Amino acid sequence: MSLMNSTHDWNYYAEKSEIASKGYKKGSYWPRGKMLGGCSSTNAMLYIRGNSRDYDRWEEQGNPTWGWKDVLPYFKKSENNGAYHIQQERAAFHGTEGPLKVNMYMSNEMTKILVVEAASELGLMEVMDVNSDEHIGYNVAQGTVHEGKRQSAAKAFLSPIKDRENLHVIKNAQVMKVIVEDGVATGIKYARDTFYNVVATAKKEVILSAGAINTPQLLKLSGIGSKEELEKFDIPVAVESPFVGENLQDHLIVPLSFTMHKSKPITMDMSQFIDSIYSYFRYGLGPMGGIGATDLVGFINTQSPAAKFPDIQYHHAYYQAKRPDFASLIQPFGFEDYIAHQLIEANKEAEVLNVLVTLLNPKSAGSINLNSSSPFKAPLINANYLDDHRDVHTLIRGIRVFRKFLNTQNFKDHEVEALHIKIDECDILEFDSDSYWECYIRYMSTTIYHPVGTAKMGPDSDPKAVVDSRLKVRGVKGLRVIDASIMPSIVSGNTNAPTIMIGEKGADFIKEDYAEEKTHTEL
């Protein structure tokens, strides 16, 4: 029995604190995907795996078969790459026969060329394939797209087998708990429409794939968690596992804003908009066939330019001047009104380039805690951003590296200027000092939607491990977790591709464990 949580349309927010995200009305905005395919149906579709060191560290931490040499075949197994099948030098890193179509985006935003050429002036070269053995530099990334259309996990993996007899998908349902009896997971309870406590029984296993937020919530609601926390909500303790929900890691971003071409900005008129619609529906091309400049990513190491592995990633978002929908485009960030107003006013007279300075290897970790014994109430998210001051220093270095772009000839030729966001508490400090940037970071930092780690994978010797290296929940028979929550440490890049890899590898664990049986219909 595979369990993916489908819930009512709630938005999650980290509690606003004095240590991070002070420039946001409700703290950082944490949405989730409420549909088949989950977040792969709502994300920017970037196909980035991280790097070999990420996975070798997992293995070094006591997780056999999770090193780079072991996980690479699972990335390739899923992948149906439309670009690299003719490039022999990349063939060792890519697959061409999997169900997940991976391609370049079907648009060409010229701002990407500007940034890449400016990066080249600074010695940051363009790499052709960030999913191979090249990890430092600028790359126009591939995505889970095909002919300008999204390839979600549901479209890639579920749609082709929708008529299989051993698959039954129940939509619009809310999982309430895993049923644990005498240390064995026997099934689940769920609600649908007006029916509550509907029981589905598992003959072999329950597989929990509810994501880094809902997985720990459901484990706790099922009596698997900290005894102290469970008793607080009158939840009977089935298995004491005090570190369920701990080890929450995420990629924190700090947005830097720039204006471009102020003397003669590029705008979009209605005829261009209509042309873009025609181009997309007729040929799958144009602005609607891509994600603007978001597929341009940069990876740097702020401490050693010669290093092989990065500690900062740059994402880019470009907006033409006078966009009538600009306010709605930045609304999901949840900025305080005085910050949003400054960005909106800037867009009225110039193009805007937002660069998201992304912390790849955070030292700070947060937690997911219950807010109620009801599965219909959102849990408490304590992101705990910037708790470790080393994260602040890394972000400051990342900001300073990108600000060097302002001195390049390419940026000067295109009138790229830094937009100074006025923040009273920060502006009393010396501009460009460490104190100024720390203040700015604590106001402007937020999530890029990559939470992981809340059901940590680890060996028996690791008291904080919730699952073992075969993803079985410790202390419970017949229960596995197969999602991003099992990551012991976050990868150095976007998390969609690694999560799909975890699904592929977890599926093989299940098949191996039941290889002696003749049928798998109960799975």
C-alpha cells in the first residue's frame, strides 16, 4: 500500500521570528502541491541532481548503497533525456529510455546570455552539463519538460500505468493516520468527503510518501514520535522515536534586485502577448514554453574559486518593464507592503532582474511539530533559518560575489544597477558592511521550497535516524518512508530529481525484499 497524502488547500507558513524573514508578513511562505504528482506538478521543473559529494557523504554517514556510484544508475533509470543521447561524452551520466522526459526549455530569454557573458568576464565559465562531473560555473539547466509541456511525476510514472489492476488511486482524500498494532503497521485510516476513519488494510507494507512536512506529521499522529510531544496531544505512543520531525533542512534564498535598461526599457504589449500564445500552442515554443530566465543557474564556491563543489547557487528571475501582472507575480513571496511597493515602483520604469542567492549546505536545522491531534490542522514549521552564524557568513560571501557583476562591461552596457531596498533598521548601518548585509539577510531571506530531512536515514548507531538505509521505519514492522524526508543532509541543488531517484531506489528495495513471492499485487 503506497500512501501519498492528499489534503485540503492549506498554505503553510513558518512562524515569524526575530532571527529570519522579518520582511515578510507571515514569515516564509511554504506552499505545497495538492494534486497528483505533488510538488512536481507545481514547481519550476528544474532537473538538477546535486553533486557526487552529496551522495558519497550519505554513504559515509552509514548508509550503504547510497553513494554516487550507487544512485547514478537510478537517476539514469528514470531519465529519458532528449538532448544528451547524441553526446557520447555525456552518455555515462544520462539515460534515454526512462519514463521521465528531460529536455531543454523551449524558450530563449536574452537576459540569460547577458548574465552568462558577465559571469565569463569574472572567470565563471559556462558548463554544459551540471548533472555530470562539472559543478562550478553557469549552466542553462534542463527541466522535466517535453515539447514545452510539464512532465510531472504523475504524468511520467502514473499515467502510463493507469489501467494496471494493482493500482488504485483515491483522490480528494485526507490520510488521518497509519494504524500500528503491536509494533506492526497494518494499514491506514483516511477521510474522503463525509466519510471519516475509512480503513485500508495492507497485506505487506504501508509506504509513506507524504513529503518532508506531512510525513513527520502523519508519523506523529500515528503514535510514532517523541513521547513528550505525543502525550501533549493525548496521542497513544506506539513507538517512541524522538527525532521524527527533526533535522528539517531547506535551501534558504536571499533575493537581490536589479534594474535594467532604464533609459529604454523593454516592455510587452498586447500583440507580443498574443504572438507568444500562438507560438506556444502552434509550435510549443516562445515565452510560454519556458520559465523565463529561471533555467539559468550558477554554482560557485565562495571560499575557494578552484574548489570542485559549490556552497552557493544563483537562481534568476527576469521581468519586463511595466508588466501589468508584476504585483501578482511577486505576491507569493509575501513581502511586507513597503518592500513590495519598492519593487512594483521600480518595474514601472525599468526591467527588473531578481537574483536569488541560495544557501546550498545549511548548517542550521529546524523541525516539524504538531499543532493539533487533528490531521486537518497544519503542523508547526520551525525552519530555524540562520540559527548557525556560519550560514550568514556564507550568504554574505555569495552576495558580494554577485555584486561584482555590476563592474562587468556587460552589465554596464545594459544599464544594470542594484536596486536598493530601503529597510530602516538596515539603512542606519554602514552600507556593504557585514552588519548591513546580515540585517538585509534577516529581513529578506526565505525558502525556495526544498524542505527535506525530517525522517532522517541513518545506521543503528545514529540515535537521530528515523529510517534505516532501506527506508524502513525503526521500531515498526511493515512501514517505509520513501520521499525527501529521508535525506540525511540536503543536496547541493534543486530537490525534484533527487526525490524521484529516492522513489526509484525505494521501489527496488521493495521488489528485492519480496522477490521470493510470486505476486506483488498487494503493493
